[in-house]
Amino acid sequence: MTAFEPVIGLEIHVQLATRTKMFCGCELVFGDPPNTHTCPVCLGMPGTLPVVNAEAIRLGLMIGEAFGGELAERLVFHRKSYFYPDLPKGYQISQFDEPLVSGGRLGDVGLERVHVEEDAAKLTHAGASGRIGGSTSSVVDYNRGGTPLAEIVTLPEIRSAEQASSWLRLLRETLRQLGVSDVNMEEGSLRCDANISIRPVGDTTLGTKTELKNMNSFRFIEQGINAEVARQIRVVESGERVQQETLHFDPRTGSITSLRSKEGSHDYRYFPEPDLPPVQVPAELLESARASIPELPLQRAERFRTELGLHEESARLLAFRRALGDYFEATVAAGGPEADRQQIANWIGNDLVRRLDAGEDTDPDPAESKVEPASLAELVALVGAKTINRKAGEKVLDVLVAEGGTPGPIVEREGLAAIGGGDELRPVVQAALDANPDAVEKLKTGNMKPIGAIVGHVMRETKGRADGGEVTRLTREILGL
Amino acid sequence: MIDRDTVLHVATLSRLELRDDEIEPMARELSAVLDHLETIGELDLEGVEPTAHVLAERSPLRADEPSPSLPREVALDQAPDASDDGFRVPSPQA
């Protein structure tokens, strides 16, 4: 049987973080009462004229610059015509053959283009099914209509649902750190469609693609793509052909249904927007966009890896969540040149994050916790120097999270100081050996398994303050192993 | 010559209802318009940029500053049908 591979391209719409709409001065406020932010322009009244929001263009240019795309020298808008109540003019002002940005790349996926356009309004259907169809009248809220959008189109370089969702996470974090969008998938400020086709492994031509619309979470994106790839494989294996169509994935049932598209034929009749003659992109907008690019997640991860010596996984974890990355850098700075950066990364990425976790999809910011970077740096140093063992360190962190303060006094107050080297610990180990003659017999034959019993005994006696490695070392020393 | 099917397709896209006796004249008129434009095709336009706009002036850009929106009652008052808070339309896919 032939093996198939998926070929996936993504189209991502992001609402740009401007104060006002793309072509008029209506303010953008998510969650306000319906139809309280409209004017003759965004209601599509005859005789009105659009005027381009410079900030939307600047944010679009920032996206292009961040991804290394080619920035257009002039702004050219086109009309995309279709009749639908969410589009009061009967057309959307978009871009066509001269997008704001051409090419570019983010991580493992190349980009085809980035263009700017206006968002449609929000249509609420009277039917309670939650899906289009079955209702007889609908209500339109034009608050969202005219919101500036950037549409980011990737090349068909994605080969799995998992790759799609992890790349999309990287994109979302990069856009967030660029500050160009809220990238909130639940509120719809980042929306993703996937173009999906399959082909026999080894083939280089592209199969007929379908478009899976508007998946609003990373989980749905993975599920939806997997379901559609499986559907296409079934279609092809049953000897039929995949039809080019627009599809809807229902995450509750896992089923895929065909959407009757807005304009059956996709006949959008693009033509140059007569109300907006082309305009040169102003040099100061370009300069401002270029000057506004911060260090982005991939570059930061690379710096954490090469300059601070973190493992790849830690570097990405901290760099892809800005709050964690900032906190990490503050802790490293507080720890001075002697600090063990990988250990600091581990404590932040595992122990601290787990203690602060505020639920799925909300990333905790350690800077807002009671744990000062300097305290964490000190804690990591204490554990590193074996002044306290790791278990005790975790208890100290519990206290730091709950009360703040510095590790030193907490170690003293809670009696967590490790029982140091030889002198203090040796009698305890000796006692443990005396109490476990069977274990000692086995240890003497070179079978190190029973060491666990000895360490356990010592830990009980010292209330967990001993260092396991030190107990092993002393055991070997005493028994002459 | 534009045929009957093309006229009907364009009419659908434009949400126009044509009576049967309007279709043939429409086909003839649209063909005449296209024929007229065809004359441009006779010119040698190699290297000439398409003129999408005849305006000499260029579009200004706007600063991202809010300006007042319409009161909701005023906006909704323009609509043939409205609910308390929105424009009511026939369900597009019913």
C-alpha cells in the first residue's frame, strides 16, 4: 500500500494592535456593546472614503522585517468583492499582487507573503446550533468590521499536524514579543486556516488541496489537520479524487464538513482599489518599523544556548516565554559570574513555574511572585555548594513562593542545612550500616542495590538533610569498597 | 461575444435578478463594452505600467488617533431592520 505524506500550508490572520480601525478613526475595543464603534466609513455608506491607518502599515512592516521578508516600496490595495452581511461595502479592501511583504522565514517554515487588509464584522446567527445554517435571521455587529489585519501565508513546507501547531506557537510568541498583536486565539485576534493536501511519499508534485477554516486553538489545529489528512487518504485509497473545497472541523465530534463557501466560485474579481491610489511607503515608517524589532524568541534561544551554555530545550523554554526569559536573565545577573546557569534554568523552568502555574494557557510571570531573582540565585548556589540538598532546596523555594525573603534565614529557621561532609555524617552512616547487616553483606559483594536502604535510613535519621551522594561515598569509604 | 451563462454567472455574483428577456440584451451590451476595451489591446504597451488610477495625488496616511463614532441609535436607524443592538439581516445561508 502506498504511504502518503501531508503537505500543509497555513494562512494566519492577526488583528494588528492599533488603537483605531484600518480605514477610519473608530476605536477598537474588544468586548464593548455591539455597534458602538461604527461610522459612515466602516458601515460602508455611499460617498465615504477610506484613509489608511499608518500604524497598521508600520506593524505590518515590522512583521516583514522580523521574518526577513522583502518589504514593498509602495502600498497598493485591491478590492476583493463578495456579498455577505459581514462586509457592508460588498467588498473587502485587501492586497493582491503587490503584498506589503514578500518571502521571509520563521524557523523551519518559509513564508510566501504578508499582506494587510480589513477584518469583516461579526455575524451572530439566531439559530442556537452555534454553526451557520438553520437560522432565518442574523444580527451583525460592525465593531470588528474594519479592524486592521495582517494575513501571513506560509509556503507548503509543513509535513505534520504537530509541526503545524508547534510552528504556530513559535509564530504566536514571536508576534506577541514584536508587540504587533494581542494574538489571543479565543478572542479571535489570531486565527488560522490550513491548506492541506497529500501525496505519495517521495513524490514532489502537489495534490489537490482543501482549506480547513478557522481553528481557534492549537489542539483543534492538530486534531483538525490529522482528521483531514486521514479523510483524504481514505478518499484516495478508495479510488476517488480529493475535491478542492472549504471545510469546517467540528472539535466536539471530530467530523469534517464541507462549508458552502461565501462565493461558490471564489470569483472575487480583484481590481485596484479606486479609492486608494498607490502610495510610496514613507521612509520614516520603514525606519520606525526597523528600529522597533526587539530580540525575538529564536534569536534569544540561540543566545541562551551559545552564550549562556543552556541545553537546547531549556533555551527554547525560557526564550519562548518572555517573562521566563527576562526572569532568567535577572537571576543570572544576580548570581554573578560563578552562577550555574543551567541549574538556574532548571529551577525556573521546572520548580518555580510549577509552583506558580495559574492554569492552562496563562503563563505565570515569576517577576510578579514573591521570589526575588537574587534569592533564587542564592538558593541555586546553596544547593550547588551542597550547603543544602535538593529536597531541602525545594522546601526553601516553597517558603520563598509563599512568603518571600532570602534563603539563608529560611534554611536556619527550618533546620534545613545539610549535614556536612565526613565528621557530622559519618556516625549516622555507620549507624545505618550497623542497623542493616543484610544490606552490608550484599554491598560487600559489590552489589550496590541495597545502598538505597542505607541512604533511606540516613535520610530518616537526618530528616532529609543529608546528601545522597555523600552517604554513598561514606558507605564506600567505611566498607572499603 | 459574452454568452448567456457568463451573464447569469456575473448576475449571481452581483446579486442581480435578471428577467429572461433582459439576458440577451445584457450579453450584447457587455460584449460591446469589452470590444471597446479591446482596442487598447491593439496598442504596443510593452514596458508601460498599467494605469490603475488617474489621480495624480497620492493617498495620504492617517495617524492612529481615534475619532468619534456614531451613536448606536443613529447607526441602527439607517438599517431597514434592526434588533436592540444590531443590524438584522436575512440569514445568509438559510
